[in-house]
Amino acid sequence: MMKRMEFCDRWIGWIKECLGSSSVSILVNESPTKEFIPTRGLRQGDPMAPFLFLIVTKGLAGLMRQAVKKDMYSGIKVCANGVNVGLL
């Protein structure tokens, strides 16, 4: 069984605070609405998005390497000389 990526409670708290501490307002008929706190994910263009993407991809790559070592995943062979590709 593969071990999942585990972050300490402090790190998780920091990420939750970054995601939950922003408030937004939208324009309706050129007038701003009352501010509200988004309840799902990041806003479009949020500078935190690329950072979180890198954390997730690093974790996925590590899990895939473990799966290949344990012969649980083999990837696919590409090109004439049969290079094995596990992640795209």
C-alpha cells in the first residue's frame, strides 16, 4: 500500500488561512455587491495557484515513482526504441 503525502497541521492551517481569508465583491450593473468569502478553491489568477500546483505535482510524481518501484504501475512504451513513460 502506498503512503499518502502527509503535511503537518501547522502547514495545513497556513494553506487554509490563505484560501479562506480573502473576500471578493463582483460588479452587477456596474455597482459592486456586498463582499463575501468564497467557499471553494482559489480565485482565478490567485498567485497561490502555481505554488499549490507544484506541491501537488511533486507529490504525484513521488507516488508514481513508488508505484513503479513496487511494480504496481508500468507506464507506456513510446517511439521505436521503446522508451517507457510513466508521467506526462
